[in-house]
Amino acid sequence: EAAVTQSPRNKVAVTGGKVTLSCNQTNNHNNMYWYRQDTGHGLRLIHYSYGAGSTEKGDIPDGYKASRPSQENFSLILELATPSQTSVYFCASGEGLNERLFFGHGTKLSVL
Amino acid sequence: QQKVQQSPESLTVSEGAMASLNCTFSDRSSDNFRWYRQHSGKGLEVLVSIFSDGEKEEGSFTAHLNRASLHVFLHIREPQPSDSALYLCAVASSGSWQLIFGSGTQLTVMP
């Protein structure tokens, strides 16, 4: 089964600081996704990627950048973190239509 | 744009009693439906995927899809306290890579 590893598991940041969330997958999936989970919103898509070098905007990309330097790694970058970005972030990978999505265990980010 | 809603927001059942969760979606052309489970502090676990009208069973979980009525249900047979978790429905429109998630149903199974 595909393994998706997120780091860090928990992060406390200050307003205005830069935050980088990392995701690594070992199943050679082309597609990778970053979601955030907030009460009442389910998981909302921030950015996604179809492969190394590609990044696409999801439904809520404002305030976030993404980087896919390799097939295995997909990072989410908050250049200027704000308290509204306090959330739990999930990375996922998958392959093709009707794909199963394999999720990481999440990163809990608190921006103070 | 696809909208996915789940009901109820929370559900408490006794151990062994059938639990039924509801998910409604807005795009009748959707053809990719997933039920996920998330235990507190953990990642999401795929329970069952269904791609056509009817039923799909995976262990104690059965998904029932009726696209005409824009509903997909999850039935949990003989739930155990360990099944207490947040259950998420996700739907993708035909030809789309993106799954749209509902906000979940918090299930509590009482011993």
C-alpha cells in the first residue's frame, strides 16, 4: 500500500513567519494534493500536482504556494502565515481517474 | 460547482445496531463516490468506493448509490465502539480528478 508521510506532525508558527509543510510518497503516484480540514468545511483542496514540476491551484489557493521538485515530494508553503491558516493539513497521493487517494496523517498548524 | 452535504452531523448508536449515514451531492453526472473514516488524530481511511448505482459492500460497510435522487448512503453493520470516528463522503464529477468532500458525520458507538 502507498505510504504518504507528512512532516512535521505539529507546528506552531508566528504571524508573518514562513511555514513549509512537507509531504513524501513512496508509491510513484503522479498526482499529489494538499487539503486543509476545518470544522464545517470537510477537506478543502489548496493545491495539487500532476507530476514533478507541476503545480495547480485548488479551490482555496490564496496565501499558499506549492512546490513539486520530484515525483516523491510535494511541499506546501505559507510565505506569510496568518492566524486564519490555523488548521489541519492533509497531503494525499493518487493515480488516474477513479483513483484511490492515500492520505498522510495530517499536520496540525497553529499560527499565533 | 459540486456541492456535497452529509447528514446527520452527529450520530450515536448502540453497539450492534445498524448505523446509516447520508450524503447528498449536486452534480447528477458524478461517477466517483468514496466513503472515508477518520479516527481522532489519525489520517483518513478509505472504506468503500462506488462508481455506479446500486450497492457495494466492503466488510461491514455498504455504500448505496442512487444518482437519480442525488444520494449515496453508508450503512455500517453491527458497529463496534472502535468504529466511533468521523465519516467523510467524497464525490467527483465525471471526468474530474478532484474529489469534493462533505464535512462529515461524527459517529459514536456506545458499548
